[in-house]
Amino acid sequence: MGLSLSAATVALAQDADPDPAYTKVINERADKIVATLGIEDSAESLRVRDVIAGQYRALGKIHDAQDAGDLTEAQESAELFALHRRFVAQLEASLTPEQVEKVKDGLTYGVVPLTYRVYMEMLPDLSPELKREIKAQLIEAREYAMDAGSSDAKHAWFGKYKGRINNIVSKAGHDMKKAEQEMKKR
């Protein structure tokens, strides 16, 4: 009996959360995202929450390993790429495309819809082609931002792509400074 108790204690210790405070934080973040998805089944909601929280944890481990010098930048990129693909595949296996978009937006603070809306308000006379290009650029930025290790790093990806968008829009003949000023007047 003592052997069984000891084995059970060891198993329990191995299953113990190494960082309960961090687990609480990532579960709360994931819960906020899952709340936007309209999942009725509580078991499915919990499963999706765990997938999202697991992504936060895995991203943290990769970024920590790179920060510690245990991964080169190329190794980090490869790890992030593989992790990203697995995560999106897990989401797509059980969520609708709209729900997957909501998860991605939740992981990146809703920057895509917010920034797209601002561009549309600032430049109401954009061609359909430019509108599609702006949306595509923002979505591409979001894919990279999802894997970033901090809020600042996520926003840096969007900043880089906003610069690209501004260049594209300017090349198409739109005056961004004038459009900003006119929007502020409205």
C-alpha cells in the first residue's frame, strides 16, 4: 500500500503545475477569447480554452529559450512556424472560419478590424483593390503578431505592416497626411 501511495504522490507531483500564477493568467486570457466565440458546449469551450492557453505556454517556452541563448534566431523561427501551423490546424478542426478569425484577433488585441476600419474611415474613396490589399497586409501582419512574445512585439509587427500599407496607398496617389488631417476634422 505504501508503494502505491508513493507512486501516486510522485505522479501527482509530476502533474503539478510548475507555475500556477502563469497558468491562471493564460487561462484568463484564453477564457476572454473563448467568450467571444459563442460555444454552447462547456466541455468544448474548455477544450478550446486549453488549446489557446497551451499556445500561450508553448510560445513562452520558445521565446524564453531564444532569450536564454538556447535557440538561434533561425531555430526560433522554425519552432514558431511549426507551432503556428499546429495551433491553427487545431483551431480549424473544431471551429468555424469566423471563430478562428475571432481567436486570431483575440490573440492580437483586435488590431486587424480596428486598423482596417480606421483606414476605411480615413480613405473612404479607396478602390476595391486597395481595400483588399490593406486587409491582406493586416491579416499577414496578424499571422506574425500571433507568435510574438510580448504586446510590444505584436504591435511592432503591425507597425511594420502599416508602413507598408501607407507606402502602397501613397503610391496609388493618396495623400496620407491630408487624409489623416481630414479625418481629424470629421
